[in-house]
Amino acid sequence: MKRFISDVKKYWNYTRYAAKSQLKTEVANSYLNWLWWILEPFCFMLIYAFVFGMLFKKKLEYFNIYIFVGLAFWDFFNRCIKSSVRMVRKNKPIVSKVYLPKFMLIISDMMVNGFKMMICFGISFVMMIVYRVPISYRILYMIPILLVGIVFTFGCSCIMLHLGVFIDDMSNVINIVLRFVFYLTGIFYSIEQSFPKPYRTILLNCNPIACIINDLRRCIIYCQDPGFHVLELWAVISVVLAIIGVRTIYRGENTYVKVI
């Protein structure tokens, strides 16, 4: 733990600079520039709202905001996991020439995707004002919920970074797994309304992404308390995953350059 904290402090400025540079690079040659960070998630929300809201007649209150909140966190998790698999290979010029704790590459990528996620939540809050959604103090619960989600994503990303160095096909496997998880997470439908109780409980308790997104929707949109007991359990599991991931990287990072 001391080494991890020391490395984060030592390489923090580089990580922050790398995140800013990546954000600037993404919009450097775009006509709409940073507006794409707003337009892209907004267009996806409209597509899902039309397909699943109108064609399938989903009966959910504030359905557009419901989808937007789900997409905000899912896109963050999805992008972080996918990019982590090829993180070392993608940064081969840096990894092969200077020492950098490889989990700092993940933190930098999470900063980029976290910035985009915050934009999505900002749009959600604007939509809540437009649709006159009631707001209560429970909206503050989104802070610890997001912290659990960020730690869980970091832990999974560290493990995927390590596996991605040694298993070339890992990116293909992850794409399939993430697609499967996407449909079980309830991005465009309500798990609580779509499944009977035994299956509903299993999906919400055993799928951390579904649990986090469901709790975010409850506290942001519907002024309800999150499921504290399940969230606390996933908080502990997330910390354990993060510790395992960081230790795995420390043990194996000296061999990464030889493999790639």
C-alpha cells in the first residue's frame, strides 16, 4: 500500500498531463470539437429511447433520464475495461523506454472516461430540470455509489491489463463478455419490472454494474435510498480486486516489455 501511494504521488502530474493530452487529441481534428462529448451520448440515448420506449412500449417514469444515467456509468466501465486489455501494447514506446507503474496508465485512461461520464451526468441533471423531476438529499448518495464503481472498475482494469499482455485473444473475449453483461445490466429496461423476484434478486446482487446503475437511478431519479447492504459488500469486493490487481501488476510488470 505504501508503494502504491508513493507511486501515485510521484507520477500524478504525468498522469494528469497524459489525460489532458488525450482529451485534446480526440477533438483536435473535429469540426464540432468538444461538442461530440455531449452529442455522442445524447444521440445514443435518443436511439435507445425510441427503440425501447416507443416500439416496445416500456412503461418507466422519466424513461429518457433513466437510460441516460445507465449509459453514463456503463460507457465509463465499458471503455475502461476494453482499453485496459491492450493498454501496455498501446503504450509500448513509453513502457519500453522509461519506468512507469502500469496502473498509472489505467488511472490516466479512467480520468479521460470519468470526465466524459461527468458530462453525461451533467446532461442528466439538465434533463431533470426540464422534465421537473423531484430532487431530494438522496441524490448525494451518488457520490459513494460512484466511488464503489470507480474502485471496482480500477481493480478489474488492472487484472485485465495483466492478462492482456500474455493472452493475445483477451480483447476478443472481453468484447463478448461485455456485450453479454450489457444486456443483463438493464440499461434500457428495468430489471425489477422485467424479471420475477428470484431472478431479479440474483441479477441485481450478483452483477455489480447492474447494482451500481440501479442504485444511481434510485437516488438520482426516484428519491430512494440505495441498497446499502449489497453496495457495502461490493465496496469490499472492489477494494480486494484493486489490491489484487495492483499487486499482480507489481509482480509482473518487469516481464511486460519482454513479452510485447
